[in-house]
Amino acid sequence: MNKKNSIMKIEIKFVLNNELITAEANPTMSLLDFLRNEKHLTAVKSVCREGDCGACSVLIGRFNDGEIKYQSITSCIYPLGNAAGKHIATIEGLNQPGLNFIQYHFAEENAAQCGFCTPGYIISLTAFMLNNSGYNYEEAEKAVAGNVCRCTGYGSIKRALHNMTDEMSVSSEDYNQRLKTLIDKKVIPEYFSAIPQMLENIAHDKVDVESEIVIGGGTDLYVQKPDELHTLSPLFIEKSRLDYIKESADSIIIGGGTTFEEIAGSEIINKFFPSFKKDSVLIASRLIRNVATLAGNIVNASPIGDMTIIFLALNAELKLKINETERTVPIRNFYLGYKNIDKEPMEIIEEIIIPKPSGNVKFNFEKVSKRTHLDIASVNSSILIETNNGTIVNAGISAGGVAPVPKYLEKTSVFLIGKEISNNVVLAASESAMDEITPIDDVRGSAEYKKLLLGQLIKAHFAELFPEKINIGELI
Ligand SMILES: Cc1cc2nc3c(=O)[nH]c(=O)nc-3n(C[C@H](O)[C@H](O)[C@H](O)COP(=O)(O)OP(=O)(O)OC[C@H]3O[C@@H](n4cnc5c(N)ncnc54)[C@H](O)[C@@H]3O)c2cc1C
Ligand code: FES
Ligand code: FES
């Protein structure tokens, strides 16, 4: 790496559309800027530059076990350095003689008006078709949840999705067979079948410099300090492949670089926390969830970080590492004050470890925001409750948006232990939670509103988890 006038350049190898390239560039440059300014691939649009609109979506493919997992991501907040070793495809790389399958259906329904959002839609739908073997309208709609059309062409976009999924409802479970079907149907160009071989041949060079900033998915950093990033040497978590979820006899261990979408799709997580998959759609958009990491959410230390609130209730421990020194900190002790955490700047969260639920354990997450989807919380809350013969033997409750830090409600959690679940106990827990917090007035709501909201969320937790014991009508 040459470090000249604080702007460094390194060689980054990846496959861009159908070509293996070596970019000599600043690895903290956004992928969007590289694609548009250096490669003149202008189908990738630059609009909000904050991950909110999806106009800059590109397809990223990561090679794993002989096949490539494709996802759509927002390139405006994606570090170029994280593209190393991957396949990046833009609309230019999906074009074929005439229109491709998805473009055809958009054109047939006039689903492109000004066309600014259209490339992003085509990219997200291509990822959807590459990653699934069965296609239905509902799933196609979820796949484009982070793509916004300012012309309100939603009616025609919806019709295009219906037509697409009606025309092609199944593909193959087998990856190679699916690629062949998608090529035959003109969803993707033929060169996609050669990509696994191309990626296998790329060496994964380790960047050996003294790093100044840790970058996970970049979804927070590229919104908060995009300019400052250009002058810093990065440590990319992506290179350490901390993207795993495993279980031991008594724990579930999640690598710090695991993305929200990987957690939502994990068999282990779904086995122990079946509601998690449904809850995850309340967090950001799929475009962001494909990239945002669990450790990034925890270190971000936002008082309303959704994953943080969930892992506070789950009593997670954080395994931190710097050089060869390791230590473990309970997440409940990690937050010292507003955006003040028990971590050295270059210490990384290698793993997040949660106790494996045993016995009669139930978990729930609630989030209230101005919009149901694609919005940050006004107040959010999680609960983990273990009962034995109807008596609570273990409880963990957390709440966001009610204090300068993501808040563990210790007093209310302790209050619940030894109690039998009843309307009166839930009412008392709700009062206790409201007493335990000190929210402030802000754009998400007044302090009084947030207190009330948390009280209601405590009731909602119990109504959701114990409908046979709780009469919600009597609690409101
Ligand atoms: C459009 C949009 C919508 C969003 N919606 C939501 C939402 O609904 N709910 C929500 O909670 N958040 C939301 N976010 C915020 C963001 O996606 C999350 O905070 C995300 O988890 C950050 O993870 P990251 O890997 O992208 O972090 P980065 O941006 O890479 O890093 C964030 C911080 O964590 C540090 N860091 C990253 N990885 C590690 C590691 N392994 N060890 C140590 N330090 C590390 C970085 O140095 C930095 O300080 C949204 C963001 C965007 C852009
Ligand atoms: S430009 Fe809007 S999400 Fe990237
Ligand atoms: S067609 Fe214009 S933004 Fe969607």
C-alpha cells in the first residue's frame, strides 16, 4: 500500500461484470464512486448516498463451496475494499441483446417512468431469482423492499412482478442447473456460468498496514463520516471471514462479521428463536441487511440499535480481540454513556456469544416507528423469559430510545423473577419499566410518549408470548 498525502491506494482484484479487474484505488472509496467515476458505469445511480433509496444497487456475488451467493447491496455505502474477491454486476453486466427477462416485464407494464430507480429494481430482482428456486409475488415484493420509486410507479411495478412470477414460478434447487435455467430464460447473461472459475483464481491478498479504523459492512460509517474515511487505513472485517454461526453445548456463537440477513436465515437461530426471521424484516431493508453486521450494530452504540436491543435481552457476551490479546465483556456492561463503549479503537468484536436457550424459554422483539418498514425505532424492546411450571425463573428485558444508551431494564427483569404470569404482574412490570427510564424529547417523540410506549410494549411482549394467560383487553 502506498500512503501518499494521506490518500492510500492498494490493488483490489475482483470480477466486474464479465471482466477480471485489478483496481488500484483507495479501498475506502465507495463502490458507487468507483463504478461511476472510474469505470463510467452510469446505470448505477447516485441519489441519496445514504443507503435509503436503492438507486445505486448492484449485485455482489461471493464464492463459497463451489457456488456463488448473490445479493443486492447499496453501492453508495459499500467500501470498494469489500469488493475484493467478489463478482460485482451492474445493469451493464446484465444487459443482453434485446431486453432481459426482468427488463422485458418492466417495459411491458411501463414500470419505468423517469427510470432512475429502475436499475436498482432490476438488480434486486435478479438477486432474488439467482438465490431462490421458487418464485412468488410476495417474495419478489420483499426482495425490492429497499428500492424506492419517486415517480410512484408502484402499481405498474407490482404488475410487472406479478407477470414475472406467473411466467416463471420455479427454477432448480441445484445451483448449476438454476444458472442454466436463468440463462436460458434470459434473466442473466451466459458469462455468469464462468464466474465461479474466475473467482476461484483470485488471490485474497491481506492488507498489511497499521490500520486506523475498523470497517464492517460500512452501512453506518459511510453515512456518518464518508469524507473522513478516505484518509484512514482500514481494517476490513470482511477479510477475516467472521461470518459464521455455530453452537456449542451451552452457547450460540456468532462471528462479529455476520450480517443481519445471515442471522435471519440461520437454521441455528431459527431453531432457538423462531420469531427472529419475521422480526428481521422490521430492521432496515434487505439491501442493508445483506451488508450490515452484528458487531457494527453493537459498536455503533445507537440507543435504538435493533440488534443491540435484541442481544441485550439475550444476555450476550462480546469476545474482543486486539493483536493477540482477548477479553470477554457482557454486552450489558459494554455501554458506558452516550456513544461511549468499553472498547479500544482498534479492538475488534470477534464473536458474540449467547447462552443456548434450554427449558421453557421464550423470546420476543417489538419495535414502534413512524413507518412499519424502513424506519428506525421511536422505541424498541426485547424480552427473554424462562418459566418453570408457570413461574418466571429467568428474565431479561431491554429497551431502546429511552436512555442515552441501549438500556437493559435490570430492575424490571429482577422484579419478574419468582412471579407467576398474570395480568397484575404484567401491569406492575409495565409500571416498573416506565419508572426505570429517563427518555428525552426528540424528533422521534416526547419523553412522555416514549415512557407510555415502553409501558405498552411490555404488555405487548406478554400478550404475544403468553396469550393463554394474558387478557390484553384488560391491560390497555
Ligand atoms: C438505510 C439504513 C437503514 C438502517 N436501518 C437500521 C435499522 O432499522 N435498525 C438498526 O439497528 N440499524 C439500522 N441502520 C444502521 C446500520 O445498518 C447498523 O448500525 C449496522 O449494524 C452497522 O453495521 P456495519 O457492519 O455496516 O457497521 P460499520 O458501518 O462498518 O461500522 C459501524 C461501527 O462499528 C465498528 N465496527 C464494525 N465492525 C466491527 C467489529 N467486528 N469489531 C469492532 N468494531 C466494529 C466500526 O469501526 C464503526 O465504529 C440502518 C442504516 C442504513 C444506512
Ligand atoms: S444512492 Fe440511495 S441508496 Fe445509494
Ligand atoms: S421510475 Fe422514476 S423513480 Fe421510479
